[in-house]
Amino acid sequence: MRLLLVEDDAMIGASLVHGLSDAGYEVDWVRDAVAGAAALDDPSAHYVAALVDWGLPRGDGVSLIARLRSRGDAIPVLMLTARDRLEDRVRGLDAGADDYLVKPFELQELLARIRSLLRRPPRRAGNAVTVGSLTLDPVSHEAHVEGRRVALSAREFALLYALMDAPGAVLSRTQLEDRLYGFDDPVESNAVEVVIHAVRRKLGRAVVENVRGVGWRLGTPS
Ligand code: CA
């Protein structure tokens, strides 16, 4: 899992990279707001979350987050800052930060906050739902993967929407049938598999994972 760290303090940055790497994360560390924006604009980076310092050269963390949210990016963001006045915290959260950690902090607390961010259900930017590199647009019934647009049928859309609504959860055949079909629709015994097959053909086999005997969960599109 890859994190973006935007932090200009060399000692804090190096120590966070060290601690986060020890905890199993890959970390890209950039040291100013312009480099942070460029990293966040890179669709191939696939960051699971960003840790953003408030005070940065060539801009500031709050503007960086506000810009990210204004273009619909739903990546979880944790602000790191020495500011602890209430109005500053409110400003950071209003700009679109998901959480806030005041320096100095213990690495253990940072790791717990990151785990908590990654457990949250996906943030909705407008009506779109985003998990990792996959975004669903309920207005156009399209999936967006790394800049590629894929048109989906109503049932293909409903299947992905159900899986993305609970990332990590395994949904049973009955649960998926309920999401894909109305009460009065006759459901063929292999109906769910047919829709999964169609979705995999469009977004790669790994986009839907089969958990044998239990059901299916969201995987990674290709
Ligand atoms: Ca700073």
C-alpha cells in the first residue's frame, strides 16, 4: 500500500518514511506543495492515502487539499501540523482533510489513524463512488479506471456499485441478486455469474474476487 507524504521538515520526513516503511507501507515523500500536487495528479501512483503537512514551501497543505477535493479526488487525507488552535483544525477539515494530527505525535498514533482512514467507507465526490483506481459515475453509468472510461449495463453497474459500497466485504449470491434484480424479476440460477463475467471482460478478471463457497468481493481493475 502506497502513501504520499508531503512534508518539508527533513528530520520529520525521514523519520516518518522510516517508521511507515517499517509498518509495511511504500512511501513517496515530496517536500513542497507543488511537488505534492504533481504527485496527487499522477493517476498511475495509486496512493491509498496522503499525509499532508499544513505549512509547506510553494503553497500550503490546506490549499493543496481544497484543490484535490474541488476536482473530485476522494483520496483519504490526514493533515499533519503544529497548529492546534480550534479554528485551524476546523479550516483543515473544511478544506477536505479526513483527519488531523498535531505535531509532535507518536508514530503509533499516526499508524492507528492511517488504519482508521483506510477502514472508512469510500467518500462520495458528487454522486460518484471511488475505491482505489476505480470510480463509478451513476449519472453516466460509466466506470473510470486510470483515465479510461468503460460503459456498463444497468446490472453491471449495480454489481460494481454493491461491491464498492462495502469494500473488503464478501457479498453472497442472495445479497447480489437482491441488488441486481427487482422482486418480480425471475432470476436464473447463474444470473450473478453472467453479470460478473461481463464486468470482468470489461475491467479485468481481478476486478471481482471469488471467495469460494461464500461469495464475491471487490478486487483490483486492470
Ligand atoms: Ca512544514
